[in-house]
Amino acid sequence: MNVIVGQSGGPTSVINSSLAGVLQAAQRRGVGRVYGMVNGIAGFLEGKTVDLGERLPGSLEIELLKRTPSSYLGSCRFKLPDPSQDEGLYRRLFKQLSDLEIGYFFYIGGNDSMDTILKLSDYARAIGSPIRFMGVPKTIDNDLLETDHTPGYGSAAKYIAVVMKELIRDATVYGTPYVTIVEIMGRNAGWLTAAAALARGDDCEGVDMICLPEIPFHVERFIEKVDRMQRERASVVIAVSEGVKQPNGEYVCLLSDDQRRVDAFGHTNLTGTARYLSNRVAQALKTKTRCIELSTLQRCAAHMTSRTDITEAYQVGGAAVKAALEGHTGEMIGIRRLSNDPYQYVTDAVDVRRVANLEKKVPPDWINETHTDMLPAFLSYARPLIQAELSPIYIDGLVRHICR
Amino acid sequence: MNVIVGQSGGPTSVINSSLAGVLQAAQRRGVGRVYGMVNGIAGFLEGKTVDLGERLPGSLEIELLKRTPSSYLGSCRFKLPDPSQDEGLYRRLFKQLSDLEIGYFFYIGGNDSMDTILKLSDYARAIGSPIRFMGVPKTIDNDLLETDHTPGYGSAAKYIAVVMKELIRDATVYGTPYVTIVEIMGRNAGWLTAAAALARGDDCEGVDMICLPEIPFHVERFIEKVDRMQRERASVVIAVSEGVKQPNGEYVCLLSDDQRRVDAFGHTNLTGTARYLSNRVAQALKTKTRCIELSTLQRCAAHMTSRTDITEAYQVGGAAVKAALEGHTGEMIGIRRLSNDPYQYVTDAVDVRRVANLEKKVPPDWINETHTDMLPAFLSYARPLIQAELSPIYIDGLVRHICR
């Protein structure tokens, strides 16, 4: 029997380590060929596959793969219809799987991608297909249920914490009044924005305010808080989630005129929160402001990843292969934390029904009373995930990626 | 006799290596105390100095200093008036220097800062003061005359090239039409934007267009070029300088309504070029776009510097001390390149009059005919400057900086 693996949803810096984990575990366990879907399930439906064993024959390719950001196989944002709506698609898809003699199907992705595993495994059961479908967790957003954390988060959190330290240094250089608002990804869950709290330490005063999408956002109260902070120190640095919402539930970024103009062809794009707020603060407080959007940099900065994260991403890929070979299907590999210090964990397999299409938010009791900072419980949770580094391979002064 | 050193203008990732170079060269040559001006000449005029020998007593502090972005001493943007306009200020300043028994004065900065060296050395000559004033070149912009390149540029160029490689990978992940416009610093000189050309290699197709401020920018022609490019490939990635100007000389960013609003208190802020262009492209071509501003990240990313740059920044600091002790004054240390391959250079001292307040632009014959890419002459020039790395010191998962 052969194996097929796909990558889906937004890329991360470590999604290719999970691909390496699936590939090498399958090879070590002596299954047949390992196919990759090009551009996820959408590309597979168009018949686009590659033979990963041929494409990645040696350990040097695997090492480069682990250091290459973005999905090596390409990705998609494609939601399978219900079988009742389009059974033809399912028949075609299972025919393709059968033609390739696939016994095991792995999909590396987030809560949307787990919906694909759910539908395919349910359909397989219904038609009596022996193919096993396993999910491999991935997302910088860290919003998957039934896992302590999600591979991809640790590296993004490390990037955010390091960059915040650098930005805080930069912002204080003139000693003059200055408000810096940094916009961080996370539509409904504030895990990434919370990671800005990791910047504080002996050598860094840390960010002055953290605004999560879990907490209703009052623009006027925000400006008052900034005003009070700026009376105490010249440079105020704020981490704000792109997804903060007003008490009426509307995204703050939609208050910006500019935002509506960007959105000329129907896509809802959340960027613009920091720009809007820095404009409002500049006008209200007559102070100099700067907005910085970390944008896709936070999900593709493979030059600085967490080795813990890279290792876990690789392991959940391997664990998915092991579970599938042992008969599991319709499940996702989860990470179970045993202790913070020393940091220890195991993997297990969870019913994908408890993960698909759901979101895990930051617990309210990890946020301080004034909704401006993270409490020690969050730091204890996040700190182990950013530990250690995977040295990039530099050639001619630049980080090297795997060729396509 | 004692030494005093200050840092001025916009910070870089390697400005502290020049500070280390001045400090250690002065100590090795057995001068007296080494004072630092806090917040440059502006802070010095308020009497703010520190004893650097006490603050940075050992080699561990020096190693952390080299890895710390932004000016350790703080910076300023302060232009000395002409002595004819305010001789009192000069008398006060030289009295302060005399009280501290200063014999040698070093100022690490760009073309504005060299104006300070020019005025102070001229005044010293006029009043018969023996104090020697030397400039130490620094700027990510690489726009100083009389030096092959400027410390700070190599690290910023390396950061830009690495990040462009990552962003290009990220942008192609869905295989769908997508225009990414990345805004890079450089008000009138395109050196930093040109560095995006370094991304191209065996493992990266490179950016699709580079727009420098040296070339008049036609918005409509730009959109036509993007349209043509997108017919050939789904993902188009463009590096654009914040300083591109229309043929009438007006900055493109000023076309954005939003920009005028940001500028509520009189500062001319050039950001907004990529946002304006991505909005225009989205509307005109009905394609998905994203704008990314590298913002201050490109000048403070000390977690990824060029070792060549760090070393040169240190050396120009030391060379300034040597030159001053040998009797030079009113000069700046320049870098003279002897060959590209192998890369070899020497330092010399140049009359600061030929540097102060002037700008060096990218030579037109290093830009291709269609004004979309850099020619090999630029790559041969820039490639040596990004070579090799200085490993960051990671503690508990984060880069470590020197405490203040």
C-alpha cells in the first residue's frame, strides 16, 4: 500500500518538518511509495501529485526541507462539500486514491483541514473503504482544540518575542515621545499576540500593552490607557491582534476608511488595525506614532525557528504514520503536556470530530485584570515552546531553502 | 587626555560594533577615560554622559553590545547651528569638553552627523583648540559619499534578501494570482531596495520588479508592468522604495489620502507607498494584493547580521581612534574596496567636507534598461557585504542584548 500526504491552509515555518516526519516514518516502516498532493486536496482533485521519495531522496534534502518556510507541496483553502451535496466528487477522489493504491492519507493543517479528514474518514467508513485518514496538526494560530499546542506556534511565538525585543530597543533610541503599535495575526484567538509578553526580561522592559481579540476593545479607553502610559515613559510599545473587535462585535480594522477601499473585490482582509489605532492616537494625543504589521513575516521566518517546535512538528508527522498503520482513522495527533519544568510531553490520537471547525481561545484567567498583559500562567505555558534553535544553513550569505 | 564618543541619526544593527571599536581601540592605545554621550550631541549639551569603561568592563559585555541593535548610547537628530548664529552654544560645548579633559571626539553617524564633525572641527581650528574630531560612518541607507559602502548597509541588505526569499516562498503557496508589494526604506537612494535583487538564486526565482527612487515612477506604467507579469506567473513580488517619486518629483506615498491623515502634526512620513500601490493594483487588475512594510525591522534585526558588516563597523571605529591619535581631525573614516573577489578593502580618512549633508545614489548603469532589476555590477558590489554571520547569543529561547 502507498501513502499520500498533503499540506493545507496557511503556511508556517515548520509545516515542512511535519512533511519530513510523515515521509521518513513511512519509509522506515516500509510502506510503498509516498506521494505528495500538490496544493492540497484541491490540487489532488486535479490529479496533481509528486513522488516524494524521488523528490527528496537523501538526508541533505530533508535538512533543507526542515529549514524551508511555506508549504513545500503548495497549499489550498478548499472545503470539501458534504457527500450528500456532491457524491460524484467523493467517488472521483476515492477512485484516484484507489488508482494510486493509497492505504494511508495524511493531511497537515488546521481546524479547516481537519474537516477534510473528518469528511473523508466518514465517507470511507460509509462505503467500507479500508483507507485510513489521519490529521497532522499545524497552525501558527495555536487555536486547535484537543492538543496542548499546535506545531507552528512555537516558532511564530519565538519570532514575535525576538522581534518585539528589537523593536522596543529601536523605539527608545531618541528618548522622545513615541507610540509604536505592532499588529500581530490571529483572527479570533490571541495566542500569537500574547507571545509578545515573552519579550520582557532582564535586558528588556517588555511591551507596555497587549490587546487580544478575546477581550472587547474600546477605542476611547485604549487611547486613555496610552495617554496614561506615555506620562510615565516616552516610548510606549503595544502589541495588538489584527482581530480585536469593538464591544458590538465589529472588527476594529473595519473602522478604517482605507480598509474598505482595499477590500475592493469582496475579500475580508483584517489588516489595518494598527494603522487605524496609530492614526487615532496621533490625532488624540498629538504624539508621534508608528504602526508595524508583522504580516506574513511571522509565519515564514524560517531563519529563526524554535527547535522544540521543529522537533514536535516532525514527531506529530511520524506519530500520524504510526497511528494509521496501527489502524487509526478519522483522528488527529495531539500533544499532551506532562509538565512545564522540565518540559515533557507525549503524543496521542484524538477524534477529529472534536477538532474540526472549532477554535481554542486564550483562557481569560491567563490575562491580567486590566486586560493589558499576560499572567505568569501564560508565560509558563509558552516559554518551553520557544526553546532552542535550528541553525539555518547559510550559503553565500543567505539562508538556503530546498529547490522546487 | 580623555575620549568622548556619540551615536547619532537612525540606528542600525551594527552601530554598537562601531562603539565597541572606538572603546577598545582607545583602551588599547592607553588614552584616559572613554566617555559616551547619551543621546548624541543633544544629550551632551544637557550634560548627559556615561563612563563607558565602567559600563562595559569586560569582553562578555562587548560581545553582547555587538549583538544589540539600536544605539546603546541613545541617539538624536540635532543639527548644530552655525557658530555665527549661536556662538554661545559652541563656547558652552567646548567648556564641557575641556571640563572632561577631552582630547578626541568621535561621532558615529550618517551625512547629517558628519555636519556636526565638520562644524566642530572648523570651530576648534578657529579658536586654536587641540581637540580632534573624527567621524565614524554609519547608516543602513548606504548613501555616504567617499566610502565604498557604509557600515550598517550589509546587515540591512542581508536581512532584506533573506526576508524576500521567505516572502517569495510564502506568496506562492496557493498557486493563485497574488501581487505582493514590499516597501523598503530609502528616501532618495535605492541601495536598500536594490538589495532585494540578492534574493534570486538556485533555490529562489527572485523578486519580479525593483523600483528605486533614482528612477521617476509612473503609477500607470507600473500597473501595466504588473499586469504583464501576472499573465506569466500567478505570484508577482515587487520591492519598492518608500521614496519613489512621480515624474513631477512628488512622493508617490503622498497620493494616498490616508498618508495625509497620519501626518497630523507636521512630520513628513514616507510610509504608505506599498499600501497605495497595492490598492491601485487591486482596483485596476481585480487581483488579490498584499502590502508589506519592512519598517524599522530592517534596521534593528540584530538577530541576523552580516559578519562582514559587523567586523567593518568595529574596524572603522578603531581606525577613527588611530587616525585621531595620529593627528587627524575633521575627517571621516572611509572604506576603500581593493577587489570584489576575493573581497579586500582598506580604510582611510577623508575630509568630512566631502561627505557632510551629501547623498550617494545608486549608479544608473547598475539598473537594467526597463528599470525593473539590478544588473550584475550591483550584485558583485553587494554580495561581499552580506557574507558570513555573527551567531546571536540565545538565552531561554530569545536573543540576548546588553542590559541598559
